Amino acid sequence: MTEERLHTSVLVSPAGEKRAQRRARRAAATKLTAAARAEQVAVAHASRAAARAARRSTRYLPASGEPGPAALRTTGRLRLPHHQDTSATWAGAYPFLAEGGLGADGVFIGQDHNSGTAFVYDPWVLYQRGLITAPNMVIAGIVGAGKSALAKSLYTRSIAFGRRVYVPGDPKGEHTAVARAVGGVAIELGHGSANRLNPLDEGPRQANLDDQQWHAQVAARRRNLVGALTETVLERRLTPLEHTAIDIALTDAVRSADVPVLPMVVDRLLQPDDAALADDGRLAGHALRRLVAGDLAGMFDGPSTVRFDPALPMVSIDLSAVAENTTVVSLLMTCASAWMESALMDPGGGKRWVVYDEAWRLMAHPALLRRMDAQWRLARYFGIANVLVFHKLSDLDNVGDQGSANRALASSLLANAETRVIYRQETDQLGPTAATLGLTRTERQLLPDLGKGQALWRIRDRSFLVTHQMVPTELELFGTDARLV
Ligand SMILES: Nc1ncnc2c1ncn2[C@@H]1O[C@H](COP(=O)(O)OP(=O)(O)OP(=O)(O)O)[C@@H](O)[C@H]1O
Ligand SMILES: [Mg+2]
């Protein structure tokens, strides 16, 4: 339909319009249409002219590049003089390219992304070579980053080198299957388990002690342990009067039985022979009574049904049945770690890993934190490498109040660990993590983009970007997301 006819058809003729008027109206409509079209044509012309002008004023490089020296390339072959040198010299010539590596002695971890080579690690080897001054390590990263998997690979792969592994408290029970697979034991503790731990057990005897030293050591260990259990239930330190009351009750209980058990100590605390002591030990007695007759009964109140065998390749204490009850976790771990300590404190015991997985839960208990700290300080002497696994470095700031002794202990754990393995971190953690570890800007930028199994390894002031590689049997054994996939 032409434009004119369109106008004619849309314009409604007013009623009673004369012929002359109709002609005039149609003529006016035709004129309007023509003017609009002329304007459109003029605008199109103008924009085509502007585009042509813009094209003409832009200079493009020729497709084959600038001619002559400006081409910055030669048609002939590039010839450089041949030069050969030692890697020590090249490290000086290209200082920022790649790390020299830690050598080939140790357990295979995976691939080092800076050099493309295999990454191996063994804290004892690094210590011998003077690269670190303490064999402890911390592993931090968000949930599911692969922290526990790394710890499991590290210790299982090193069992082949004669190392042994202790997990003094495993709140998720995820090391149980691994312990059994490598020929070790996992001891399940808690309500519903038939296993009992007698805090008054003598524990394994070190070969280098004579009878007198051994009895003194057992007596000290029992006193410490019963004291620590009482403190945990009371949630405060013992008073000197309570110390005395416990000591007298304990000595009496030990004298009167071949296998002393906790109920005997409780009876003597609540009804001592010397009535003057009754008041002194009353609170301690009631606190310990909780372990014998109260809600915590059945775990500590009889002879031990499980034995701690330090000769096994791996021993893990599975606390998954009681993980939600912080008092029970703390009490069980206090007993278990006292038990393990006697084996750990044997300098002839060889090189051993002690793994604290989910350490942020364990560090909430002051008594455990003090034990851990003591063990970390002595690690070198006893040949122990401690591994602390948690989510973020600021977990350490949540231990105790600002400026408190416990906060200082938590910070000293980090200070005594020269190997820090950092998995992916939440963005709000980048600043604090970078500041604590002295990361460079590039290292800091890497942290939020690390994938599963990828971590930044800081070994003293050296850095490695490493992907932890696992074989299919490990993936099957170490997997923790079976319920999700
Ligand atoms: N390097 C890796 N390659 C492939 N899969 C991995 C790797 N590391 C871990 N995984 C898998 O990712 C899952 C989670 O790993 P893991 O349990 O070690 O995480 P996590 O950091 O300890 O988590 P959480 O903080 O919850 O304890 C596991 O099922 C494991 O098999
Ligand atoms: Mg884990």
C-alpha cells in the first residue's frame, strides 16, 4: 500500500465535507509525507558522510606490518651466542623465576606449580638439613579444601619410611578407617562404646627407667591426670587445699588396690579417714563423682578395656560418638593424650607424627591446649612432628580472651610451626592471613582462587604452590564427601 493511499485510508472524512475541501486536505497530507521522507533521506546521507570521514581520518597498519626498522623483526634467523652456566649463577641472573626446590628426599606430595616438578616433603629431613628449626606444621583452609586428605597422605605415605602415627583425638572419626587399613588401631570412646579408659593406669613403661624412677613417674602422671580431669569438670584451676585432698585420696586408693580405679578416689575424697579433709576435697570429690556415677559414668570408672600399643604403625582415638559434648571430648582427650604422652616422651620411640585434626575444637579446652603446647616445645627432642589442622589462622584468635594465657599459648603453637600449608581462604581472611604469614601480594592473590587439593606451602620464608595428588585407593579411603556424591 503506498503512503499516499495509506494517508487517504486513515484520514476519516469529516461529515458533509465539500469536494474542494477534501482535495485541499489530501494535498496537505501528501505534502506532509513528502517532507518527512526528505528529512529521513537527509539524515541518512549525513550519517554516511560522517562514517566515511571517520574512516578516512583513521590510519591502519599495513597487513604485513610497518616496513623497515619499525617492523621490530628480522627476516633472517635470530642468532644468539651460546652460553652455558651453573644453576647457581642462573638463579642470580633470573632471581624471580623459580624456586630451587627442597630436594628429592621425603614423601611425595604432588606437583609444584612453579617448577613443574614433583614436590616432596619430610620435616625430619628438612630439619637435618637445617632448613627448618622445628618439625611442626599447620594446615589451614576452608571446609572441604582437602586439609585432612593431605594429612592422611602425608602420614600414610611416610609409614613406609618407618614413621608412626598418633591421632590423640579425632572428633569426626575420619582417621579410623585409615588406621585400620595401615595395620594400626582406632579406639572408639564415648557413651555406647564398651571401651573404658582407666585414668589411673600405669601406661607403657620406658625401657630406660629404673624401678624408683618409674614409680615416681607413674605417681606424678596419676596426680596430674586426676587434677586435670577435676579442673575440666570444675572449669577452673584447683586450689592448694584441693590438690592436697586429691593427693591423699589418690595415694590411699593406689595403696589399697592392685588396679586402682577412679571410684576409689571419689569415695576417699567424699569420706576421708581424716575428717578435717572432708571440706577441702568436697568440690573436687563431687566433680569427679560425675565421671563415676553421674552423666559421664561408664567411660572412666573401671579398669581399662583397651590397650595403647605404641609399637603399632598408627593409633587413633575416635571421639565421633561424643563430638558434640565438649566436656566429654575434653575429658577423653585429656586421658588419651596423657596415655599417649608416656609413649611419645620416649626419645627412643623413633620418628612420629601426632595429628590434631579439627584442632580448633580441641584448642577450646585450656587443659588440652597446655598439654599440646608442652608437646610442641619438646617435639624436636622426642622426634615428634605435630600437625595442626584448622580452618583459618584467626581460629587461633578465638582461643581464650585477648591477652589471656591461652591466647598466648595458641599463638605460640603457630610460631613453633615453620611449615604452614594454606588452602583456599575466604576473602575476609586474606588480609589477616597475609599479615600473619608475611605473604607477598602475588601469594595473597592466589589464595581465593586455589582449587581442591591446591595449597600454598610456606616453609620458613620459602614458598611453593603445590597440588596434592592422590591415587585411587587413597581417594576411596580418605574421601569425606561420600554422603554428598
Ligand atoms: N588433592 C585432592 N584431589 C582430589 N580430591 C581431593 C583432594 N583433596 C581432597 N579431596 C577430596 O575432597 C574431599 C574433602 O577433603 P577433606 O576431607 O580432606 O577436606 P577438609 O579440608 O579436611 O574439610 P573439613 O574442613 O570439612 O575437614 C574428600 O572427599 C577428598 O577425597
Ligand atoms: Mg577435615
